[in-house]
Amino acid sequence: MNNFFKRITIMPRPEKHVFVCTQNRPQGHPRGSCASSGCAEIMNEFMNEIQARNLFEKIALTNTGCMGPCMMGPSVLVYPEGIMYGKLKKDDVKTIIEQHLLGGEPVAELMVPAEIW
């Protein structure tokens, strides 16, 4: 084995992967965007909570472009379940982390309706 591979730190596979839409469109765009709905605050809150709870090995966090239901922004998608949350507020992040990501029970009242996702 060469020295390059000896220096690589293997990261464990996370149990959950959270995608936060950070799509930004011009003001007045007919679809709107998660950026105009406050996605930056949601992304920051996920980052802060994951760091404060030292959950780096359990939860991966990725910002994404548009995931589709722009009218439901800010949107968050959790895998491996494929559950989408919408119209989130900063306080919803702690609920999602505690109840879904750590507790295994999706937060039904925050989920995007089935006819949309």
C-alpha cells in the first residue's frame, strides 16, 4: 500500500442523509425558490445542531438545488426513507433531528402532502 492510502481517513457511512434545498431564483420568478422562503436559516440550524450534538458520523448534510415542490419551501429531504418535509421553520429542525433522525419516527405534521411528494 502506498503512502497516499495510508493517510486517508475512512468516514463511516451515515445512517441518515439530509438534503436541504437552497435553490435561488430571481425575485418574482413564477416558481419561487427555497432561498426566498428561508432555506439558509434551515441549513444553518441543521449544521449547528449536528455540530452541537456531534452527529457527524450519523447524519450527513448536503445542500441541493431544486427538488421540485417549490411552493412547499424551504424543503428538506431525508434518506434512506425518502421523506420530504416542507414549509419548515428554524424550530422544526430540532424536532426533525430528535424525532426522525435520532428517534426513527418521521414528523407527520411537517411532511409534504403525499399528492405533492
